[in-house]
Amino acid sequence: MIKQLGNTLLLWACILIGISKSNAQDVDGKTSFILTGVSTDIPKNHKLALYGAYSPTDNTTAFVVWPTLKVNKYLSFTPGYTFLDTKTDNGSHLIENQILASGTVTIPLWDKWAITDRNMYFHRFRKDAGDLSFYRNRLGVTHRFQVAKKQASASLYNEFFLNLDNGSLSRNRIIVSGDIKLTKWLTTQVMYMYQTDKVLGNRQLAFLIITVPLENYGLFNKKNK
């Protein structure tokens, strides 16, 4: 177990370091986000997650709603909504509303490994600019393991954005993430992305996501009949 965990963490660390070093000279900007929120079970094995978020690098606040509707152990559907408020240097506010609809297919492999393929429609309603629509595809692999008897996972993905307004492949992301259930009442996730964008250039993004799983306390759980 310890050897397997060490090999997994070493693999992901090497990938992350390799991405960072190989692209260090090409980065046009960096973005960080901190998300804190709660998750809860809703009837029929579905879940709902609510987050408040803040980006100190972009001076952006956000509110996120992510319900996950589980069809079966292989397929889930997620409609989502995000509100963004970015304060500019001159004191004005850029307001944006985002909606998404995604379907994720999970294919179990061997020894707690799985392939995931997420297909998403993503639309940005922008107050001071034209709206944008995208098809996003995220394909990757996830490995689940334990750290000191705590459930954890590590993932590696590639995601591309197809601009539905002009048909161009406008953005690509390489994503490395890991999460761990620290306690009954707290789960943490860290995520790093290296993003290439035809308009905005290359960018590094880092996310820290802190979740309080209310389902562990039986809140809103469906009663057994």
C-alpha cells in the first residue's frame, strides 16, 4: 500500500513539475481561486454542491451551484450555474453568468483506476461583451487510494474548448488534481491547470476547494422505507 501510494504521488508530482518547467517561459499570467462550500445528498442518490469562491489574483468573487444527477455507476449528468463579479482597477464591476450541462462517463479499469470522459455545453452571459458558447471535452484517468486510512484520489486530464460561435478550438487545459477526505466533516481538493488560449495566451491556474459534506451528518438524506 505505502509503495503503491508513493509511486502514484511520485508520478503525479513528476507530471506537474514537468508541465510547470517546460512552460515556465511561456506563461502570460497566473490565476488562483479558493472555493469553500457544502455538499449534500438529495433523493435518488443524487448530490448538490454549493460554493462561494474568491480569486485574489483576479479580484473576482463567485457563487457556484453544481447538482450531480447519477444515472448509474457509469453515467452522471451535471447542470450547473456560476455567478462571477470581477472588480477592475478603475472600480467598475464585470458581471458574468455561466450555465453548463455536462454528461460524464466513468469506465472502471484495474486496481482502483478509472477513465472519465466529460462532455459539456458551456455558455457565458457577459454583461459588457457578447455572449460565448463552447463545447468542452475533458478526458482523463483517476486513481483512488488511501492515505493513513483516509480516502483520496489523484487525476490527470486533458480538456479542450470548441468555440461554437466560430468553430475554432480556442482553448486547451492540462489538469492535475488530488483530493482527500481529511475528516468526516471536511474534504479538500487541490487542482493545477496549464491553459493555452488563442486570445488570452498561456496561463497557470490553481484551485483550492474545501467542502463540508453535510451528507455525513444525515442532513436531507432520503429516509429508508
